[in-house]
Amino acid sequence: METTDTRSAIFEAASNLISKEGASGFTLEAVAREAGISKGGLLYHFPSKRKLIEGLIESQLDYFESQVDIESESQPSEPGRWLRAYVKVSARGPRKLGYSTGLIAILSEEPDTFEMIRPRYARWQEKLDHDGLDPALAGLVRLAMDGLRFGRVFGVSPAIESQERAIAYLLQLCEAKEMEVAC
């Protein structure tokens, strides 16, 4: 098996394990067993649990960003193109039930791993700042969508119908050329 195939198999096994057992079942031995490789084989690719966690984070961020880029290409090339793609991809359900909460639990054991996410969000903010919409509006839409997504992860989001209405409204805001504030 090629290195990239093995890494992909390890990530798949780790995400399956996290989805099924959460943070408590996430050990190098369990991941190796789930991937069908020896612990030594796992350690060849990821010399520590920390490196495996970092690899998982990077692969998830890469996947999300690639999906946003693909979706963005299908959007009309007008202001808000990247933001509409971000909202649409964020609105999709999780690939595996329980994975996101399990990964967050694992990350909370090593909170400095969240630092890996900051540069990605900074890059996304840079894209938003150049997406042709008012940067404040774009930031508001992104933060609202992030809130909806994390609400789903933690099981505290409003009913599906309310979420869908909110997402539709956020997409309408992405079409706004100018924003009028009415309070």
C-alpha cells in the first residue's frame, strides 16, 4: 500500500473509531487495529498520538476547504461567491455521526492543537475580505454559519426547519450588494 493510501486508511480508521467510541476509545492501538495495520506501521506514519491528531485536523481542514473551493467554482462569479460556497458546504451534515464531537473531545485534551486551526481561519477571512461583499457582512454571515454548524455538533441547534430558514437567509445576505441595518 502506498504511503498516501496508508495515511488515508489510518484517517478513515481513526474517524470511524472516534465516531463509534468517542475520545475514550481513541488510542494508537485501537486506531492501528481498526486500520488493519500493526502499531509499528501506524507509528511509521504518525510517531505519536499528537502527530495523528494533527494529521486528522489537517486532513479535515483540507477536505472542508477543497469542498468550499469546488462549490465556489459552481457559483456565479459575482460578489459573495466564496462566502456562498462556505455557507453551503458548512450546511451539509457531518460525514460521520459523532465524529465532530469526538474530535473536539480529543482536541480538548491537548488545547494547543486548536492553534493549528487559527491560520486556516485567517486565510478564510482573507478570502472573505476579498469576496466583494462588505467585510463586516461577510464576517457576520460566516460567524452565524459557524454557530449553526457547531450547534449541530453539540446537538443544541434549533429544529431543522429553523436551521434551513436561517441558512436560506444567510445565502440571501451573500447576494446583498449593500446592507441596510434596521433595528
